[in-house]
Amino acid sequence: MPVPPARPAGRRRLRPLLLAGLALLLVAAAATAYVLRTHSGEDEDPDSAATGSPAITVPTTRPSDTPGPAPSGYGWKQDPAGFRFPMPVPAGGKAWVRTTDNNEIYYSPDNKVHYLQFAVTVGQPLTPLQHFQQMEESITKNRPAYRRESLTGIKVNGQEAAVWEFSYQSLDGTGRRHLKEVEFRTEDGTSYDVLVASPDKDWQDALRRFTIVLNNFSVEG
């Protein structure tokens, strides 16, 4: 993914997309995928992608440099790439550590056994759904027993977005891994990716974490 260009010097403001209601959005997207398959006469084969784009309006708030209290068990994290999100606060456990790999940003407490992943892309020529479909072609070749759980095009605040959930057998033999990713765009065309990954046995906890992060995610504007 292209590296975001340097931002001009000066005071920066955060634009709280506050994807509040994105948990509902994700449920709606999954429901739409099911409805489209059912009414088209298809079965519930997870390898069938929904191509519809339900339009969902996500509430926003006025820009603010000072966020309110973080959700319980979380603390605000301002990332140098230009976004803010609630990061889990260790309660007797390990702190979540930031690492990078090219344009990918990771936060993990255990060397990426469980992690959150972010990416900021300027000038992405593909729609989020097309981007996920392209990545899926690659991942099916290098991840054993890949299985698509869902892949749906949606809209966030009128802009193109997509949701992709999948799983595969771990390369190190530790069992299946489960991942979910959302890609959405802001009005200036910048794409943001947010992903959560965990062992399949820990998926419900990871999904709750993902929902909290998405519902409180904000970007610089």
C-alpha cells in the first residue's frame, strides 16, 4: 500500500468519524449478504460474495482535540499515522506494543498471536470491495484451509466501504486463526483499514474488542 504523504505543519484536528453504530452496520452487512443470497436462489455457501451496497449513515460529532472518557478497560491511543482509537489497557497482563511492517501498523500484547492492524492509504485506485477481492485471490494461495466467512460491500457515511471476515489454518500448527477487516474511505479519498486477528478459540473476545475500536475510531481532518 502507498505510504501516506507528509502532512503540513501546524495544529492538527481530529475528525471523530465515531463509527458509532458500526456494530449495527456490520450486522446489517451480514444480514444483507444473507438476503441477497437467499433471494437470488443461492444457498448459504460462504464462498458467495454479496455485491450489494447497503447505504448506512453513521452518526458523526463535531471535531474535538480532547476526547471524552475512553471505554472501560481502554485508553486513548493517538497513532502517528493520523488516527486515534481506544487501545486495551493491560490489567495485570502485557501492554499492547506498536510495530510496523511497511505501511501496516500493528498493536499486539503477545507478538501477534492477538492483534489489531491498521493501514492508511492515499490514492487507492480500487474500491474497498475490489481491494478485498484482490487480496483474497492472494491469500487463498498461501494460507492453508482458507475459508471466507463473509465479504460484503457497504457504505459508511455515503462513502465506499467493505467488510471481510475469514479464517485459515495457522502455518505454525497452532490451530485456526480468525480475522475480520473493515476498509472505508473519508471524503478526501483516503482509505482506512482496521483489522482484528486472533486464534479461533478466542474469537468472541476479539470481536468485542474490534467493535469497541471501530465505534470510537477518529481521524485527523
